[in-house]
Amino acid sequence: MISQGYVAVFEDPLGKEAIEEIVASWLSRFDGVEQVAPHAGTGAGFTLSVKEPRDVMLASDSLQFRILQPPNFAWAYLTVGQRVIETSALPDPDLTLPLDLLLELPGLVEIVPDTDDARLEQLEEEGLL
């Protein structure tokens, strides 16, 4: 599937407090936030609505969120203890949501478009991706 997205790099690894701050930012700026429910990998996954930062389930280190700004949505992927958030959305030249959801986040150092292969390779070499 073709998508558009970004990689955000943060100063510090994302722990429970930082993740709750990020979710609080999303809740204040967008129409909805959902989290993909952790599951054993069998059967179809599903999302749960996040109404407050404390609703985030940290049952797994790999977290996936869907941020809603109808009629659009974007995905955000992060790993607890790491310093990056990756976003993706269906390609649309007018859709800025995968970038917008990264703006204004606390501790943000850099945003890299997923088309910047050279910088993404550097991040991978640094062990961030």
C-alpha cells in the first residue's frame, strides 16, 4: 500500500508519562484518538476509543494509534522506551494530518518525511529505527 508519513525524533525515550502527554496533545487538537488493542496476534485486531491519557493500554511495548480528523485519519506507531514516532496515512496532496499530529509534541527534536531515504538510513544506523 502506498502511504505518506513522517518519523518524529524525540529528545528522550518515550515512557508512560511522555506517551500520556502526547495523547493529551492529540485529544486536545483532534476529533478522536483510538488505540489498537493489544492482542495475541490471532484473529482480527480492533481499536478502542481513548478519552483520556490514562486510557492508554501499555500491555505491549509496541503501540499503535489512529488519530481521527473526519473525514481523514492517520496512524501513529511508537515503541515504549524508544525515541521515535512514525506516522502514516493514505496519500493525498491536501492531507496534512500525518504531519500535524507530530507538531507541538513535547520533547520533539526533528521531523523527517518518509521520502527522505538518506536521513532515514542515518536514523537506522543510529539505532533509532
